[in-house]
Amino acid sequence: MSGRARRNGSIPALWRHSRNYRRFGYIILTFAFLLLLLHYDKPATQTAAAGNPQTTTAHYQPPAAVPPVARAAPLPAATHIASAATLTAMPPPTGTATTAAVAGNNAAQPPKALVAPELGELAKYRPLHDSWGERLNPDGTIPADGFDAYYIDTNEPSRVHFRSHSSYPATWGGSSGQGLPSERLGIYWVGQLHVPKTARYQFALHQTERGRVRISIDHRIIKEGEGTAMPEIELRQGVHIVEVEYLNNHADGYTFYLALQKKTPVYSADNLATALKALHLPANTVTYVATTRRAKSDRSAELFIKDDSRPYILILPTGWRAWNIHAGNNPPRAIVRYQEAGDVWVEGGDPPVLLWQQFISMDKLRDGEPDCYCAAESRTLQCGNNGNDDLGLFAENIRRWTGYPLAGISFGAQDTRTTVPEISVTPATIMTNRRQLKEKTADMRRACSLVRSKGRLDFNTLMKGDKT
């Protein structure tokens, strides 16, 4: 073969004269280029994955998965009903971590019962099953203070018709309750019970005559049925969960009230002074007597104590009240409360509460009316002398019963709340009261003397003298 032929068959010659050769070459070069890219890209990717801060790459790297945001712990304003085991026999939660544990974010879990050592005496009562709260309050939320109430029509019990919040499980009214017929009225209450000290406690219960109630503490039923009888129970210090399920079953109205009180003796007018003396109160201690005209729908009433540096005993002669006492920096040294169902909360203090069997009527003193009536047969005015209308005699009775002077009285000028005292008891106010009584008594005596009467009436002769 000549040199020319060899030059024509060389690679440059083939590149110039053969299109297929050129195409084959382009394919080879493309594959080579891709192999080079793959070879040099692998170390760069591995380096980037190793997290070397000095290495960068133009390739897109998906961001690391963002961890789910932790569910915020509920505020202390509400507690989950399933956390009763953590609450019992413990002080109220304060820290964030404790609050989260107590509040119970796992709302889907059913309420868990307490074990016997935590329940104490409650362990002997049967567990609560099929609570209304499972349907009416599925999240198991419990207010930190007071009670949430769920009103239902017993004909459609799964539907909440009305919700409210009150200081205590209490309600009262006429033939209709929140728009529901009273005979079909059902109410579910749930709240926390703060027990300051392990001791024996008793509940005071009042309900409509044909009403039925189921009451449970920490998912243990302590009362089910009619009537007002309640057991005496030792409750351990701490926070307990209370649930109340109430069926009114009465067409003419509804009334329900539940209060907790530490078991304590009930004193009389003969031994109250001795019990107060045992408290060793300061020598300048005085007494105040206070009531209100009415109570709120949850049976609560408020007292606001005026600034007074003297130590004092507060006497509450009216039953069926949940007293909220705002005393500022000078709470009462002791409280004497009428024995009927009720409760006392004192702002800034925890004074001893003495139950008293003495009922004190303050209506005549409040209205300034003589405690008298007209005996129609004799047309004479009959008046009492027990201090129900005479402020001076009333003050003497209080001192005799308690051993301490009366400094003031309050009648509840604003119906469900009052300031203590509304009236200071002084020689001047006693004289004013007696002057008004004297004038009104004279008017009543004149009117009584003008009453027309046939004298003493007899069943057999009543109609004989009738000429009409």
C-alpha cells in the first residue's frame, strides 16, 4: 500500500470524509463525558453528606425533616379529668412540667381510677362507670376553680342545651330551668375539690323532693339516689375531682345544693361562748353579724369587710349560702355560721368555722318594723321581747351568746352582696332604732283597736249571727 493510501485511511482523513465515523465519535465522546461526570460527582456528594462545612455542591439537597412542634401544655385554668390520680394527695401544680403532666394532654384516654393507697377511705366505695361526662365533656376538662355545669333535657340526654360556671354545684328556679321543663331537667357538674388538710368531712346536700343524684369523688360513688343523707368521709389533703349527676324529676321547680364542710361539733347558745374563749382571741375582739337578702343562682353571696384594724368574729346567721368573704388584710379571727348547708371561703385567710344551731331572724331589724301582731279577738297588739326588732336587745343577746360586743350589722342592701358593717352599733344608732320602733308601735296599736271583731269565734255558732 502506498503512502497516499495510508494517509487517506488515517483517522483525520476518515473524520473529514466519513459522516458515520463522525457520528460514532460524537457518541463515544458523550459517553466518556458522562462517565467523567459520574466519577467526579460521587466524592462531592459523599463529602456533603458527611457534613463538612467547607464543602459545597450545586445539587439540591432536601431539608432535614422538621420535628413536630410539641403540644403546648394547657394553662392551669383547666385540668383533665383523667389526671385525678396525679392530683390526689398533692398540692396544686405550679411548674410548667408539672402542669403539663397533671393537665393530661392525652384527652382521648378514658379516665383512670385511683389505686387504693391514694384513695384512702374512698377505696371502699364502688367505682363510677358510664359517667355523663364521657358524653357531655369528652375532652375531660375540669376548671381550676368552681364547677362547670352542663344542662340537658333527659329526653335527649346526649345534647348539651346550656353550659354555665358557678362556684358550687347549686341551682334553683321555677317550672323551667334554662328553657327546659323542670321535670326533664338534668345537670352534670364537674370541678376540683381542694382539701386543705386530711380529716373527716361531711357533705351538706339539699335537692328537690323527688330529685335523684349521683355524686362521685375521684371516680368513686359516695351517693346515689333520693334524699339528703350523705356519708361522712375521710378525705386526704390535696385536690380531688368531684362529679355530680342530677335528675330533677319535679314539674313545679328545681333546687339543688351541695357543700363540703369539715366535720365539726354544732354549738348552741349555751356553749358557743366557751368554744370562742378557747380560741384565745385578743381582748379587743368585736363581732359583726351579716346576711344578704338573697343568694345568686348558685347560692353564693359576697361580703366585703370595711377597713378595720380590730380583730373580729363574723357571725353568719343565714343558711343555704356559699359565702365569699373579701376581707383584705384583716380576715376574721373566727366565723360562726348557722348549721344549715353552706360553705365559707375567706380571701387571705383560713379562720376556724364554728357551726351554730341558733337561728337569728334579722328581717324586723332590717325593715325597722316592730315585732308585733294584732290579736283580732281582743283588738290588742301583741309584741315580742326577744330582740328581733330592738337593736339594743339584739346587741345584748350577741354579747351573751359569744362573750364579745357587737360592733356592726349588715342586711345585704345589694341583695346578693353587702359591705360589713352597713350599720355600726353605737348608743346613737340604738336610740334611733328605739325611737322609730316606739312611733311605729303606736301606729299599729291604734289600727288594731279599730279592728271589727265578733270576739272569740266558735265553729258551731259562727254562721248563726250572719244576716247576709
